Amino acid sequence: MANPTGDRWHDTPTALYGGIAMAAGVAAAAVFLLYSGFSNTWFWLGAAIISTLGFIDDRFHLSPSVRVLVEVLAAVLVVIGGFGISGSPVLAGLITVMWIVLVSNAINLIDGADGVASSVVGVTSLIAGLLLLNFGNTEVALIAFVLSAVSFGFLTYNFPPAKIFMGDGGSLLLGFLLAVVSLEVGRSLSENSSLFQLAVAFSFVAVPFLDAVFVALVRILVGSNPAHGGTHHIHHRLRLAGLSPIQTTVGLATLAAVFALTARIATSQPSLFIAIGCFAVMALVLLELLLVQQTGFLPSKDGETAERRSLIRAGKWLKTISPWPKVVADGVILGTSF
């Protein structure tokens, strides 16, 4: 059971190991795909390792270094299986490993409010599957559809108010699969440009990825450990800003879908894809800044913390630059108009 704590948003004890059902669904699909000709055992072995890591972490709370080490191992197996961006084998392999580890943890971090991770992954993986199917990459498209089905299936129990949580065993698995699927969409769109492949892949994970980076930077700015948990992510801040649990979940899933849909124009209009992507990223960063201004640097459930009270000077500094978010937004609009 997941009991209520200071850095958790739920108020009642909730069943935690929903990820077991998710992993079972993925495992059943893996067996079917293997017998149907998709015989990349390295990939499925990596998925099994990352899921097992999550279940062990749910039970024993492993150290961050141990988690990262095992995540790297799982990612290396994916590279051995032939997945990843194009380019120099060594450099492309390193970037692919880093990407899988970062995205896996980004999805894990955004799983802090009812239905957010499952809805975000469900909608983005569905879009990825449709694009991959259109590009003729049927094998990875099937993986994307399995990921979407597992996410939406779990969402029926995790939608606010949640009856069960997926735990790290579920969220790490979702992040791992989405990381690989997003890279394969990028490679299907462009076989030569590794940077463009990453840009396309990023469109499928932009919301959780940017939020994880933003929260880490804010914590570093105020002298807090970026690896520690807390109610500082975008879903927490949206709740503090007045949105209901359902509005928060639907809103973030919609944002994720908008980012993912931009990949549709990546091949036909790459310049427009990059321009829209830059605008969307700046808009999301602007939203994060406005939420920080409204809720404070390190908010808790009641919107107040000791850290926030000790940051009066920093808060005053933020207020002095409060016009700047609008200036940044205006600059982005002007920049993308050319």
C-alpha cells in the first residue's frame, strides 16, 4: 500500500502494485510478437529488467545510483538489439542509452497525480503507433499500440480518484517503452540526421521531460537536492493553482498530444515542425514559470513550505522580473513568425 506522506498527493492508503498487471499485459504481448516473428529478445530482456527494477524499488527503495546503473544496463541491451538513433555506433549508442534512462525517469517522476502518467503515455504512444504504421514500421507500431492499450487499460483504475497506483514497476516500464518507440518514430522519419531524430522523439516526451528538467533546476536554484521527491511538479502546481484532479490529468494529456501531433509534419515541413516545436517548448516553460510565481518555489499540498518562507528575497527577485515571461512569449511569437 502507498500511505499518504508529505511528498505524496493522495490522502488515503492506496494499492501500489498496479504495475504488475501492466507488466503482465506487456509480457503477454511480447510472447505473441516473438512467436509472430518479432524476435528481438534483447529489447524484451531490457524491458523485463527495467520492470523488475521498479518492483524491487517499490519494495526496498533502492539508492539512485543503483537504479541508474540497472537502467543503463537495460538501455545497453536495447542498443545491442539494434534500436536507437543513427550515426557513429559509439556516439549514437551513448546518446540512445542516455535518452532511455532520462525518459524512463521522466515518466516515473510525472506519475505523481492520479491518471497523469497513464494518460500522457497512452495518448502519445497511440499517436506514435499510427505514425509508425503509416511509415511501414509495423513491428514497432505494434509495440506502441501495446503500450497505449496497457496505459489506457490501467487508466480505468487510475483515473481520478485512483483506485490503484502503478508504482515504479509500472512507470519505469512505460517510460522505457516510450523512449524506444519515440526514437523509432524519429528514425523512421529521417535515417540520416540524428539531431532531427531526437527532435522528433522529443515531441513525444516533451511534457514529462521538460517538467523533470525544470523541477531539477528550481531545486538546484534554491539549494535543495534535485533527487529528492516533493510536490513540485507541474501536476502538483496545477492543483495548487485551482485545477481539479480531472482537469489536471486531461489538461496534461492534451498538452502531450499536441506536442506529439507536431511530428506529423516533420517530414513534409521540417522547418515548420521545428518552429512550432520551439514555440510549444517556450509556451510550456512560460507556464511553468507562471505556476512557480503563483505557487512558490517548493510548494507543499497547502501551498506553503519552510523553504518557501526562507526564500523571501528570491521571491521578491522573481516578482521584479514578473514582466519577463510576457516578454519571452512575445519574443517567441516574433521569432517563429519569420
